[in-house]
Amino acid sequence: MCGIIGVAGNIPKESKAIEARDAMRHRGPDDAGIFYDKKNGIMLGFRRLSIIDLTSGGHQPMASNDKRFTIIFNGEIYNYIELKEELKGSYDFKTQSDTEVLLAAYVKWGEQCLDRLNGMFSFAIWDALGHVLFAARDRVGEKPFYYHHDPKTGTLSFASEIKALLKLGVPVSPNEDMILDYLAYGFYHHTEQTFFKNIQELRGGHFLIKKGSDITIKRYWDLANIADRPRDIGEKEAIHTLRELVADSITLRFRSDVPVGINLSSGLDSNSLLYYAKKVTGHNPEMFSMCMADAKYNECAIIIDLLNNDEKKRWHTSYFTPEQVFQGAEMMNTIQDQPFGGIPTTMYAGMNEVAKKEGVTVLLEGQGVDEILAGYKYYIPEYEKDLRGGNSSSVGMSQDMSKLIGKDVVSEKFMWLKKTPEFKEPFASHLLNAQYRDIYHTKLPRVLHFNDHVSMAYSRELRLPFLDHRIIEFCFFLPPELKIRNGTQKFLMREAMKDVLPAVVQEKQKVAFGAVQNDWLKEYFRKEVYELLDSPSFQARPFWDQKKLRERVDRFYAGEGNNSFFIWQCINLELWFRAFID
């Protein structure tokens, strides 16, 4: 929806604050505002993408009626209409915005308001009477919140994007801990750390309180601590419940005063989303798809056969060619602020660009079903361990679903400093622990970061109905046989949709986008890869064992193995250093 930025403590000059705020103009091209109080050491800045209440009533920063509280808010509170009805006896509403409802909810319930919110959000509220700043992020972290806390001055700086923090003057330095996790283990966005030293990420399901020079961070949502877990449930009841939850979630996410469309692939999750979108709205939405000139990976040939004539008129495509890879990688670095997952992320940009040209501001997408209903192939061994016994859960696969390259190409002088990352395993089930890891530490956090930054780079708002916390909590605790049965994954979703979706969708196997990355790097970019590896800046980086890395790359281009992720890691990290550090 928007971009937020703030400083509590030693605040910068107002002109510098505005410059930093406007580094995120792409997140909010429709309006801008600033709250600046030098006496009390608080600055709150805001860029607005108008979605709900398009009038000036939605302007931020927004003050409470008594002027005690001031809010900046990025995201959407989907159940704001219901909350407003509940709060109308205790708050005199002046606007039709969900921002004012969120502010009123905090005025009445304080931090407990978070338990009542159904939405995606990151927000900060300044209490002028108590001299307290309260900030929070939604349960799974759909909307970003980055911060820097200066231990010497106690000053807290925060923003929706790291580039805005850098404009505020936050020191720029690479975080070697994160770089080593990325290179040796393929992990990133798995902790509160970022690739910038001393810039942290407020994790999903957490809130932050700043009082005086100290900050306190607490977790308010954790699947491991859900007390009201779903009881044992039969297949028919589970199907009925899932259908109701999905329909309601999609209904809520169509609440908008601007056009809403759908990102469409040929897969089960995407087409389930389209089915329910048509059912709850009564019309065909605008649809957007990524297509590839390479027929081997082009899903659009399948999609077009699934659409009726009216749907085809509302279907918009973007095409991606191999020649766009390196150009797209450099551009994507400036969008993402941190190293990113690979070629699929660059393709995602084109689809958002088309949506912008078509005037569709809000996009719904089917992200999240694989994590909550065990859709990735590596969940099957975890499921089998629960049935037959076995060792603890592995740390999973690389971004392109291939085996990780391992630690041998990383410089030994750095590896001795680093231990293998360990993730909390709160459940007796290997499958649940693997899903928990992916939801909190690996798969979901990095995908949410990538997709948010790309969509907002084109001033598009991305909504993810399957990540409604009610659906997550319901699916996560289902009996395992409703997730995986006889080798069929996401079993419950397939059963719920078997009578309404074509067999080609039901039977389609999940394809890792890493496959196209592997093929294209081999076929088109050997010259560019070796030129980058030979460059003086790359040769000067201390992170790799240059000889071992070169040997591994040589074997890749000689046809040994299908792991392209380690090449992407090196390319991407080098481009990031050039853009942000050098």
C-alpha cells in the first residue's frame, strides 16, 4: 500500500527526512506527509498508494482525535469494516479509511489489538503523552520493516526499505555473518539480520517498543504457541472448512476502491484462487501471467487453453527472454536492496509492469499453499520419518531446489567463524518442523520480501489470500494424511477443487524455476559468468576460495550437475557489492 519511515531520538533535518522518505516514492506515488517534532525527537514520514478511501481522509501521518497518538501505516486491515462496527461506540470516526480503524483499535486495546487484525501490515504509532513509539509487523511478514538502533545515542531509525535508511545516513557496511550463511548454506532472510551490518528486520509476528533510549522486541504470534489448535478432523469436514475459509479470505481481499486483478499461473493454487475470485465477485477479474519465449518453460500455452473467451479478453501477459537476465539482475539489485533468489524474480518485474500499464493497482496471488499444505517435494521424506522413524529434519534445499554447493568453495578464513544455522524445532513431528522452518525462516520470508519489493517498485499492491492467519492455523495443524496421501501433496486442496478445476491443473507437477536458471546460464551466459569471475573486484573479494570456485564452475559448464544456485550466489553478491558497498 505505502512506504513508511521514521526516526525516534536524534532526528535529522526535515529536508533530509523528506529526501529519505521520497527514496520510496514508488511505494506511494499518490500522496506524501511528514510529522516532525524536533523538541520530542520524533519524525514520521509517509508515501501513499491510495487503495481504500481515496480522499484526503486517508492522508498520513494521521493523528487520533485527541492528538495524543500519531500513526504511519503500510498495508491493509482487511477486516476494518467489522472492527469499525465494534469500535464505533468508543471512537468518533472521521474517515472511511482502514488506517483510522487501526489507530482506534490501538487507542482502545493497545498491543492486544494485533490479535484482532486480519491483514498485512507494518506500522508505527507515536504516543506523545507517554513518549513511547510502538511498531508492529503482520504475522508472517508480508509487509517489510527494517530498522537501525544506535547503541550510543539510542536513536531508532526505521523504514519500509533499506534504501531509505541509507538516505537517512545509516552507516553502510557488509554483514559477513549473513554473507556466509548465504554462500555456505543458501540461507537469507532467515533471521533478523540483513546483508547490511547493524540494519535489522523486525520479524513477522513481532512488535517493537521504544521508550527512552532502549528498544524491546516481543513476539505476539507463533504457530508453536497456538493454544486453540484444530481438533482431529475428517476429510469431508476439512474440505468444507477449507472452502469456507478460502472464500471468506478472498472476499475480504477484494475490498478496495481501486481495480483488483489476479496473478495467474497454470498451477493448482493460482487456479483455485481464480475460481473463488469469480465465485465471490460474480465476474471475471483482470489476469496477469509471466510467459517465456522458451517453449520448454512457457506456462502460458497451458493457461490459454483453460480460459473462456471473455477471460481471454481480460488476460494480460509479459514475455521474458534470456537476454534480459543480466540487465534484469542489475536493476533488481536496486529494487531489492539485498541479494535475491534468481531469474524468476527478474521475470516477476515484467508482470507488474504490465499490470501498471493496464491500471490494475491491486493483485491477488496464490502464494503460501506449498508451505502450509506440504507442497514441496522434500516434505515427503519428513512425512515418511514421522511414519517410520528417522533422524531430525534436514535444513532443506537451495533456492533452485538443487543440492546446496556446500562449504568447500567458501574461504576457510571465514568458515571457521561460522556455525551451521540452527532453527527451532518445537514439534514432535518432522513434517511440522520442516513446515515451521519454511514459514518462519527459509521459503516464505524470502519470497515475501522479493514479491513485496518488486510489486511496490511498480506501485502495485500484492495480496495473498492463502496467508490469511486463519487458513495457516487451520492447514498447519491438519492430520498429515490430509496434506500428503499416497505420494500426492497438498491433498486437501486437490480434493476441495477436484470437481471444479480441469484435470490438467490437478495433475500438473510443481516445477522449480531453478530449472530455467540452470539451462539459461549454461546456454547463454558462459562468457558473462567468466568475465565476472575474472573481474578485479570479484577476484579481490575475500569470501571465496577462488581456485575451488573456478574448478566448480568449470565442472558446471562441462555438464556436471544441475546446480546453478552457487553461480547465481556469486554473480548476485558481486553485483550487490558493486551497487551498495563499493
